[in-house]
Amino acid sequence: MAKHFKAPTGTVDFLPDYHDYFTFVKKVIRHRFRQSGFRRTSTPMFEETEVFLRALGETNDITARELYSFKDRQDREYTLRPEITTGIVRSFIEHEMQLEALPKELYYIEPCFRFERPNSRTKRQFWQFGAEVLGESDPSIDAQMMYLGHRILKDLGLDDICELKINTIGSPADRKEFFEALANFYSGKERTLTPESQEKLAQKKYLELLDPKSEDEEILVQMAPKITDFLSKDSRQFFDDVQEYLNSFGIKYTIDYSLVRPLDYYTNTVFEFHEVGNKNKVLVGGRYNGLIEKMGGPNLGGAGFAAGVDRIISLMKTEGIEVPQKDELQIFLAATGPVAKKHALPILIKLREHGYHAVGVLGRTSMQEQLERAQRFNVPYTLLMGDLEVKKKQLIVRDMETGKQVWIDQDKVLEHMDGLLGAQVNLDTTTDFLGHN
């Protein structure tokens, strides 16, 4: 017996029903980004492995356990991208975008790959969308990024089930004093930590300790020193300004002092939208003023956010959010016999060119079998043609719900169907779901 193949572990097939959601989400994303002056960019699906090691660090969890790395036939090390920001920053530097008008506002909708244990929320291949603003450090940008994330979630019907948490992790100089205080605080409390957190403490990954893994760790985080106690005047003012801008937008948010980013190039603002009532992240972001310089570019600011498309679609389905879709078939053209099929095929093409979603002129089956097929396609109308209709230069229009049918002249088919279904236009020129090209 031949082997039955399945999709690789951690991957899924995107079936047509899923693409209804995927298409809608992409249209919402594109509209909001373009409205805000962002332009779309794409980077290669794989980069030199050193690119990610430089950006993320060799001891980061992603680089330590989740990279899909390989050697090519010339023994060069490459890695499938686990995230998009690093590639965009590499592209920014390579193409000298700092010589153009700044800041550079870029967005993306791209697949990523991580070798992690797959479950209902994580996959080894997943789609991610996000935005990067490169070349400027301004609290108004951080606030605008949060507003943009909020607006996209609102467009998708998820704003009521997502809440915004914000924090600041200050500058590298602020964190140096903060880390010393954390080291003193956790000294002697190692037994209270999970083995994973004990390892983080030994590696001096202090920010990651603020993401508790147990109830005991949650209590310790509440008791531990806060980064806000170590902020410089400039860092404190930056965070205050971010909050003032958010308040002017009328966006609800909560300051969460345990909210951090484990990568050392992050500075100042960090934020995330997560599901109300749990810690499931939906959209995360922050400022990373150290990344461009760390990657070998000029000392310029950067900020961005990212979200998993698959997770968002899963949330929409859970919440019962339906999306419009334009793929429903409207007409089935049934033709029996070689003569009828030759006359019916140009009519089918004419219907499609006019803008209708039409299928038919399929196989060598009887009229009854084709009507049964039309029912499975769930079309509202079926057009019937046989040798008699060819001679009369007519065809039959059958209402699939009522069973009623009428004879019409073949050259009147577009006019008649427009009367039944409404005048159509070529779908290439129609506007998207939001009313924008």
C-alpha cells in the first residue's frame, strides 16, 4: 500500500475557508499601514546565520533552541528567519536607507520559522505581520505604534477581548544599576525559583526573571526592585511623554512593571496587547534604539511591533467573528454533448470576464449529474445547454432554490443575469472590504 503523506509536524495546510480569514486580515493590515504612511517590504526567508546571532545573541532562547539552520552546498551557514525585524534592519543598513527621508516606515506580512514544540498556539511555520519605524527616537512614534496596533485589532473585532499593557525598561545605563539591585534581591532566594529561572539567574538574564513561571516567582516579582526606581531623568520623561500621547488618543492601558523584552537591544518603551484574563500575547512591540548600531549601522533609533496572523485568525474564529468573502460561486453552466460544450465554453468565459464567479462545462456527464454537481457547489443559478438549446441559440436559466426555470436567448445572458444577481464589474477593479483600493 502506498504511503499516505502528511504535513510536517508543526505546520498546517491553509484550506480555502481559512484563506477567507487570511485575505480579510491582510486587507485590514494593508489599509491601516498604508493610511499611516507605511510602505510594504519583504526580506529573504533565510539569512546568514551570523545575522541572527549578532542581533539576538548566541545565548538567547530563540538562537539556542529554535533556529532552523542549515549549510548549503558550499558549506555556508544559513538560517530560516525566526522573526522579521532583524532582516529589515539588515536591509536598512545594506541599502543605506539612512540617506533617504527619515524615519523609514515599513510594514510586512511574511512567514517565519521556529523549531519549537508545536501546540494549539505555536507552529513551526507561522505568518507574522508587523511594522518598523527606523531612524528616529521619539515618544510620539511609540504611542502611534500602539494606536496603530489598537486600530488593527479593532478593525478585526478583537479590541474588546484584548488589553494593552505598557512598561519602560529604560536605557542600558539605567538597567545596569537595576540589574545590580535585582542580583542582590535574588541572592539567597534561588531555591524559590524554578530550575529554568535559576538558570536565567546564573546567566545574569535579569529581565527574564521578571516573567514569572510560578506563584512563588510572581510574589518575588511583586517584591523585587522596579525599573522605574532607576530611570534617568531623560528616560522617565520619555515614558511620561508616551503616556501623555496615549491619553490624548483615548486608548485604555495599564502599566505592567513585569513586562519586559529579553533582548538587550531594547530600550525605553515596551508594550503588548494580550487576551483579557490571561497572558496569551496577541501583538507585542517596543523601542530598540540599540539594534541598528549593533548590526553595524549608524546610531539611529527604531521601534516596531509584530503579531501572529494565525493566532489572530484563531481568536476571530473563537469569538465567532465572520468575515466577508468574494469567492462564492454564483453560476454553474451545465452542457451535455460535445456540440453544446463547444458553444457553452465561450459563454462561461464571457460570464467570468463580466465579473461573475462561474464554473461549469465539466466532464462527460448527463444533465442530471451536472445538476447534482451544481447543488454541491451551492450556486443560486444554473445555466443549461444541450443540442436543442444550441439549435435555438438559447439556454435555460434554473433557479436552484425554487426549481423554476426560463428560456433566454444566448446573447441576452449577461443582461438577464445582471437582473437576477445585480450588475457586476470586473473584480480586478473592485475596492477591498474597507472601501479602499
